[in-house]
Amino acid sequence: MSKRETYEEKTEGLLAPIVEKAGVSVYDVEYVKEGKDYYLRVYIDKPDGVNIQDCETVSRALSDALDAEDFIPDAYILEVSSPGLGRILKKDRHLEQSLGEKVEIKTYKPIDKTKEFSGILKAYDAGTITIEEDGSPRVFERREIATVRMALDF
């Protein structure tokens, strides 16, 4: 397991009692380096949406827990937020929660001269993601996909 995966997993473990008490759930945790800075990002969610108070509550409690455990030796910036309306679907649990919803897929390389597709998420497995596009199924190999996110329809 990589350093990044270890930090994310340990952070999720610390978050379990914190989010339960706060009445929210963990959507995702990521530890990334951007430029010279490291970020520990925690995305929380709840059915009616999170607010600034939810983020503050989780952030304060998690910050204390991280200070007590002190398993990340690098300096980092802790961010706690909502995954947003156009949330990225990175994990199988995200895809499972979004079956039947409209999604947008961006591919690394053009397929039929385009890199952007949208449709209803119909299925997924270890190697593929299937959407219904204009009434027809379209299957993408996961290795071809740069991002899958919830579509924003206004």
C-alpha cells in the first residue's frame, strides 16, 4: 500500500466516529501534493446536503484526532467540504449510489472524435462503465476514462 493510500485509510478510520456523531457520511478522502503543498481533503455528505457548520464540526474534531495520532509526518493542509453537485465518481460505492442518474464521462483519448459523453449510468464492473446515451448502451473501458462525474442540468 502506498503512503497516500495508507494516510487515506487511516484518516477514514479516524473519521468513522466523528461523522457518525455529526450526522454526516464520508464521501471521499484524498491525500495529494499540489505544487509544494500537501493536502488532506475530506469530502462529507448527507441526504439534504452539508452546510458550513457540518464542515467546521468535522474539521475541528478530525484535526484534534490527527494531532493525537500524528501519522502524517509531512506538513499538510486539512480541507473538509462537500463533494458538490458535479461530484466526481471515483470509487465503486460512488457509482453504486449513482446508478440511474445522469453522468458525464471524459476520456483520455477521443472516441468517435470526441472525449466527452453523457448519459444515464446503467452498470459498472471492475473493467467497464456503461451509460445509456440517446437510448442506446455505450460501454467504456475504465482505463480509457479520465473522469466520471454527476451531470449538472440547470
